[in-house]
Amino acid sequence: MDLKEVDVELIVNGRRHKLRVGTNLSLLQVLRDRLGLTGTKEGCAAGDCGTCTVIMDGRAVLSCLVMAFQADGHAITTVEGLAAGKKLHPLQESFLEHGAVQCGYCTPGMLMSAKALLDADPAPDRETIKTAMSGNLCRCTGYFKIIDAVEGAARKIGPASTARGAAAGAATGSSKAGEGR
Amino acid sequence: MSETRSEARPETRSVGRSVSRVDALEKVLGRARYPADFSKPGMCHAKVVWTGEPHARITGLDTSAAAALPGVVAVLTSRDVPRNEFGLIESDQQVLAADVVRWTGEAVAVVIAQTEELAEQARDLVRVTYEPLPLVLDPIRAMAPDAPLIHAGQASNVMARWKVRHGDVEAALAEADLVIEAEYHVPLVEHAYLQPEAGLGYIDEEGRVTVVVAGQWPHDDVRQIANALALPPERVREIVPYIGGAFGGREDISLQIMVALAVFRTQVPVKMVWTREESMRCHGKRHPFTMRYRWGAKGGRLTAAKVELIADAGAYSSSSKAVVPGAVSVATGPYEIPNVSIDACVVHTNNPPTMAMRGFGTAQPPVAYEQHIDKFARALGEDPVSFRLRHLWDEGSIQPTGSPVPPGVGVKETLRRAASAAGWRQDGDRWVRPDLPPLPDGRRRGLGLATAFKNIGYSFGFHDRSTARVTVALDERGEPERAELFIAAAEVGMGVHTVLAQVAAEGLGLAVERVKVHGVDTTRTPNAGSSSASRHTFISGNAVMEACRLAMAQRAPGKRQVEAEYTFDSQRVRPTTDFDPETGACNPHITYGYVTQAAEVAVDPVTGAVEVLRMVAAQDVGKAINPLMIEGQVGGGLHMGLGYAIMEEFKLREDGRVRTRNFSEYLVPTTLDMPADLTCINVEVPDPAGPYGAKGLGEHVMIPTAPAVLNAIRDAVGVDVGELPAGPERVWRAMEAARASAASGKGVAR
């Protein structure tokens, strides 16, 4: 079998990587096997479970369905790039506080879907969160704590840190009695 | 959204607190490593040649083309397996099929190559020819005397039978003034953990065959690997890193032996990762059951319960001979019924082997007995809460097996609390259900509840043992500074490491952060048994508690470290016994946890689609060691129970091949399928033998969900759906049948 290879440049978590990759490789395979970023997991390799979600140019994408050559020149954020040094991202803090992590296999994908959501809409209501996360399967939690955690993170990020659309949205978000305790 | 209300207990510092999971930080950072995340320099990759045939004789196996492909290191077949057998209870499965394949998920060969792509290419070059054998997919048909035998040489496809005889059920049915009979079916269901099977194997520095895998029962995996490779167990090592969910589906061997064999034969590191399709097709499932219930009441009280259970074992025995007894032991629910007769059997077919799955035989009968209970309440004109409360167990109640229930019976309290939270109000001895305003969109609203119970720990005379070793560093005054815990309790996601850290912290007077729980390595951490049967809190919790007590007792002036190891054995504390072959009399289980859940649903009368709007869950956990983690377990239990109720079915085609191959075909609930509201209530009726009174809950919290939803559907649209899943088509057909029946003047089916 003659597999073509191409040169690509991936900007992953702010770092540039020049690689020669097979045209049959997914972004997921390159992240895990070539760059050693095993935080991103494979759950189905068919776009059904959301486990492999990463952020590409600000949007949540399924890295099992994006071919590596399609990511050429694009900025990608994985779970390893979520914390700023030792400072956890508010989503990570909130997942810890709300008990949103169980087996943890869906967690990286959940975090990336939630980050893409909060980056675009800093004060989503519960229904918006549920819709945004509906492509991420979890078999352990029933999603309750995960949705609580995303709401909690939105409150942490708050209206101050986001210039856009803060007023109405954030007020709704913080008045919701979503959090369990 | 949820709320926890717990009763006050004596002061504890770590136990009872919602401490953060000990593994959560690594998991949110993406640093937690699962089996597929491990690699070794120079490792090869292995792929499996699966049969795909549901029942056939292998007539030819040609590996020459695959072996000749450059980069292929080895192609292993049955001839390469020293002892070609494995199995949890009986070694009736082949590591690599030699002669006959009995279900589509059997492995025929393993190809090992320098890259994953090469291994895939070589796999596709292996040629296997087959002679088809007659198929048997229906367990009822498999029981017929003329049915083709799945295992030649056996007298019939019926693997085993059980019976329980308590009182005189025929006389009681004859005297009953109300008899209700119905048949219920539950389907084949997939565990659907998110982490597909994966493993890395290598020879370690001491020459041991080592596998890094997600196994629920590490030391039993070692036993089975060693047996298949004909090695002494001390030459085999299993390391269990993080596991992406298990739910019973990793209690049996999946790829452990194949990875070990590949390493054993090639002596190089070998990695094997299954795709989702391979995972779905090639590991076992939950037992489908046909359940025939004929119960009688006299003067408003249940007097007779006759039950027949038929379970599908699939092609191999796995743990069927332990799962089905579990079903037998709970078949009539946590109810006092003076005359009981239960007959059960488990039957081989060419379906996937059925195995442990959350509930271990106790998730199927509630689908029958809780609908049946509601039918009696309805026929007698009594509220389902009041009716249940008149029959539920109290302390000292006698089980159908003749033994009293273990102490700590909180079942009535779970019902009272769940019913109250769902809107019922108490009027003297009567309970009155809430009036539900109609939904504005024309869908029918319904409210239902179900009560269930499950054992904790191994049963029927099995020694449930767990060994814990603790090392405690002491300060100059002899006070504990920090501790390390060694115990091979596989963390499948349920939080066992956190619970055991809390128990150790409590026993040593330390903060939880000061207790390090070591990861499972069968050469370093002692045998704790399986991560199943909701057992670790009770069994391993006791082992840790006692090990800590022994360590503390060794403190002496000048000592800066103490260490102790302790093996807890359930048989010394709460002995159980196996069924009497004629009467079924026994003391079946160590202890029980009890659960009641209420569901509010909306049913579309046009399409039959069911939406679960709200749920209440009340569980008697004995002692809530970590309330926040309990809420997490409850949420996950509802997820799996709701999937069981209305969505999930692992489907085979008529030719025995798999139809539901990935998550696009095997549907599990998403965020949009879950109820908007969950109320979570912990009831704490302690078991005096549990650590701090704790019992267990991992399985319990999914068991009443499906019958609660079914009872709510009945309440909404007036039809019983006796077969799961109650998807739109099945609900619609039941409504159509009721409409047709009403139109023809025969009255609505009950």
C-alpha cells in the first residue's frame, strides 16, 4: 500500500510542531502517537462519543474526524494546554469542586467542549450547556455534576473577564440556583 | 441539581465528608494514564483476527501470507497457546479458537508487527475457512430437546437450574382472591464504558510477563494468564493504571491473555488497542431474561409468589452460575410473601457470553416484580406507596430462602423519603399521590416509583476476602504523619481509592491528603478481590480499617514507622451458605443496600416517545462515607437505568451477526436525554458489620430506575410495557393494542 505523506505545521497549546504525517492519519492519532499528548482520548473513532474533542481555531472539533493534514497551520488546544502553568483553568477547578470527574475518560473532551462554549458564550443557561455538551458521552456521572461544573465555571469566569455580552447573560447565569452545594 | 440530607452520626473527621477525589486533579490535567496511553521503546503492535462467525467449525487457517509480510513479527494461533483455555468460573473459553467458534466475538489469531498499520494489513491477510453449524439464538428454543447443542458432549444447552420452595405456593394461589400473571423481557445490554480495551505487555526487569491493562479483578487475571501460559503465577504481573469505566464488563478476561501471550512468544513489548467496534462485539453483555410472574393476594395482602426465570448465558459460562443465583435471591423483591416458588435456569446460545454487569443478576427481576407490585396495588385500589409499605421488609424479616435479612434494613425509609420528595403526602396510614397538572404541550404526564435491593459482596458461601497493607510514618511523638496504602482494588471510576483513603485517614487521625493510595500492581499490592459486587467500601473498607488499627497498636516510643497487613474475610463475620438443592434454603448474602427511585415522565400519545422529566433517588447506604461521590454514583446509575428503560439494546441480526456496532447504533443517554432535575437522598441505617456502618451502593443506584420509569409510563398512558427498552415504537404499539382492545369492547388490558 502506498501511503502519501505531507508536511504539516500544527500549533498545539501555543507550540509549533513541524511534522511529516501520513494523509491517512487523524489529528487524534498525531496528537497522541507523534506528539505524546495522550490527554486526548479515543472513545469510538467515529465521531459518536466526543471523547477526543479538542479546540481548533476556537471551535470544539472531534479530533478523530479531523485529518492531520486538515489541521495544517491551525491553532489547537488540548487538555494539556488548559491550565496556565500551575494555575488551573476555572473549568478544571470547577470540575474538581463539583465532583464532575469519575472514571475521567470523558473528562478531557468534556473540558474542551465546555471551554469552547464558555469562550463563545460566557454565561450560558443550563439548556445551552446541555445542548453544547450533548455530543460528549459519559457513562459514569449522568452529566448532572458536569453541567453543574460548567455553570460554576461560568460564574467563576464572571462578567469582568469577558468583555462581550456579559451584562444580560452573566446576570442570568449567576442567579441560577444550579449548584448543588 | 441535587440535594443530600443525611442523618447525624457520631463524629468522624474524614468519613462522611465530601472530600475531593484523590485522582481528580490528574484527570482534569489530562495526566491520568489509561492503558492505551502507555508505550515502550521498540514495542510492536498486535491485532486480532476475529471470527465474525456466530457458530462454525474452522476448516482451514492459513497465516502464511500474513507471516510473510515484511515487518510482521509473529502470527499466533491456538497452537501457540500452552493451555488454550480461560474463564472466570469454568475454563470453557478458548484464548484463540482451535476448532469450533460459538459466537462472533471469538479470536482466531493474533498478528504482531512493527507498526499498527502493518499489523492491520497482516491481519487482513489471514485466511480462515469455516463450515457453518446450526445457529441457536433464542434461549427458549435452545432449551428444546432437539435443539442443536452449543457445546458438544453436554446433555443439553441448559447450563444450570435453581429452585426455591418456601411455604406452599400452589395452595396459596388456589386460595387467593386476586391472581395476576404476566411475562416480562429484558434485552441484551452493553456496558459501554468509554475506554475501549487496551493493553501494553512486556517482560519486566525480573523476567516476569507483565501486562498493563484495565482489569477489574487483577489477581484473578493473573491466575488466568498464568494458567493459559502454563507459567507459575509469580511469573506473571498485572499493573492496573486508570480505568475508563468497567460496570462488570472488565471482570472477565478480554485482551489480557492475548497481550501476555504475544509478549511470551515474541519477548518484545507489545501493545494492543481495540477499536470501539471490537470492544462492543468482543466482550460479554448483561443477561437477557424472560421472567414469568404469577402472584396471588388474599384480603389485600400478597400471599403467593410463583416465579420462573430463564436467562441467556450466550456461548460460554463466564459468571452465569453466580449471576443467575443473584437473580433468584432477589426475584420476589424486598417483600414479605409467605409462600414462594422460584425456578430459574440459564441456557447456552450463540449470542455473546453474558457476564457481570452492574447489578449481577439483581437488575433484571425488579423490572418484573416492581411492575407486578404496581398491578396489585392498582387492582386493590390502593396507593402504590401504601401497598409497598405494608409488605416491605423490617429488621428480622424472613427471606424466601428461610434466613432472616441481615441487620440494617432501611428499605421502608427509602420509600418514605423518595415518595415524600416526589410529592406524595401521608394521611394517617395512607399515602396520597400528588396531582400533576397536565403538560401544556399535550404530552401525558406520569409518576411512578420502584423499590429494589441488592447484596453487597460475594455470596452463597464464597469467602469474600480483601487484604490491605498500610505503612504509617510517625513523628517524634509517635503520632501518624502520613500513610501509604497498598491494596489491589482496581479504581474503575467509582472512587474506591478515595473511599479507602478516607477510611485510612479516619483510622489514623490523618487528613485525607496525607494518605497515599498506591496503584494496583499484583507484585506490590495485596489481593483485594474484584471491583464488583459493590463490595470495596464494605469488604476492603473493613480490611483497611483493621490494618490501620493494627498499625496504630504497634506504636512504641522511638518508633518512626509502623506497618500492618490485614485480610478481611466475610465468612468469619457474616457467613453465607449455598442453596439447598431441593428447597433453596440458604443464607444467601452478607448484607444489603436498599433503594427507592421515583420518576416523572412525559409520554407523547402520538409517537410513544418518553421523556424523563424528573427523578428522585433515596438510597440506604448505611453510612455515606463521601456524600458528593454518592451523588455522582446516583447520577451514573440513573443514566444506565434510564438507558435500560427506554433506549439501550444490543442487537443481533437473524444470522447472529452484530447490528449495534458503535455509539451511532447503540444509543446511550446524552445530556439531552437525562432529566432536568435529580433529588438525591441518603438514608443511613447502619450495618453494624460495615466500616462506620457503611454498606455499598455502586450497583444499587441503577436497579430501580427502569421499573420506576415503566411504572410512570403506565401512569401516564395506561399501558404496561413488559419488554425493554420501552422505546417509542414499543410504547406506541402498546397504546395501539389498548385502543384496539377498548374499541372491540374487551376492556383495556391491565
